[in-house]
Amino acid sequence: MQFIAEPHRQGDIILAEQRYSALYQEVKDVISSISDKDIITRHQTKFDKKMSLSYAINDLLKERFVQKGWNKESPIFQDEEYKSEKWRLDFAKDSISIEVAFNHGEAISWNLLKPVLASELNHVKKAIQTKVGIIICATSELKKAGGFDSAVGEFEKIHRYLIPLNNILSVPMVILGLKAPETFFVSKHKINGRNVGVIVESEPIKPTSL
């Protein structure tokens, strides 16, 4: 998949440093390794009753991050009281935290805040100490082509949150917006009373600039 990046608090510069560059390259390699064919196959074989490509893409990301040694559903805190799913990072490795944000727009602030919680000192003992956060999300073009729910918070909206939350989001971050597939899109069909996403092949989509 192709993607675009938006830094926060010089997250891109920090990730280019020698101590982080190899890990950041792993992140970019994972995303780039997901082809249109991979998404089609995963959607049709595992999530064929779903409308959105978010399930297939999320599943592929999880599979490939784990293959590269990233910890999935990593707890932010050591305290047993705070080890539920709500207090977990999607992926973590060394001092980098990753959140995959394909959920409702109302969750944008929480998705951005979790790497901060994993980085800041507080009264709850930490399980991981984050230095840089990465948010992976859908661009508006992927949201449209991939049959995402209209309420999903996209890259462009997350970008707008960075300014008013600047003083709260103290950890450096990079927001990675996944672009639309180049060779297909999802068409909504009603099958047995439910909306299902059907793959429609198309001519390669020309890259667009934001």
C-alpha cells in the first residue's frame, strides 16, 4: 500500500535518527508489502461478509507486524487493573508505539492520547516507555474506495486534531495515511439483508496530492 505521512513534534526527524530508523523502516516495509492482491484475497476469503476493507487491512497489518517481532495488544501499564483492551497499544517494539485508527471519529483523541500515556510519567507503573508514536489510518480516498463507514476518522481529520491538541500530545508522532488501492474499489451490495463489500476491479488509480 502507498501512504502519506504527517509529523507531529518533529516525529519524522526523530524516527530518522539511527536508534529509530531501522524500526521505522520496518513499519514502512510492512505497509508497503501489502499489495492490492493481498487485500482482495484476505477480504474475499476471511471478511467476505463485511462491507469495509478495514477488516482485511487490519488483519494483514497485524499478521506482518507480528512476523517482524512487534508485540500486539501491548499493555501500557503493568498494573493489573489497567490491562484491559482499552489500555493497550495495537503494537509496540522497543520504545515505539503504534495505533491503527480505523474506528469512529469520536475515538481520534483517544487514539492520539494512548502513545502519550505510554510516554509520560504518572502514578501507574508502566509496561512500556514510549519515545515515539505512530498512528496508521485511512485517507479520505481509501475511506471512499474501501467502503469504510462514513463516521470513521480519516487522516485529514486526524491532522486537524493535532493543532488544538498540540500541548497535550507531548510525545513526537508520525501520522501515516493509507491511500486507496490502485486497481480496485469496493461496491456496496445488499446480500441476505445486509450490506456487503464486493470487489470491483478498475484501471490503476492515478496518485493524488493532498
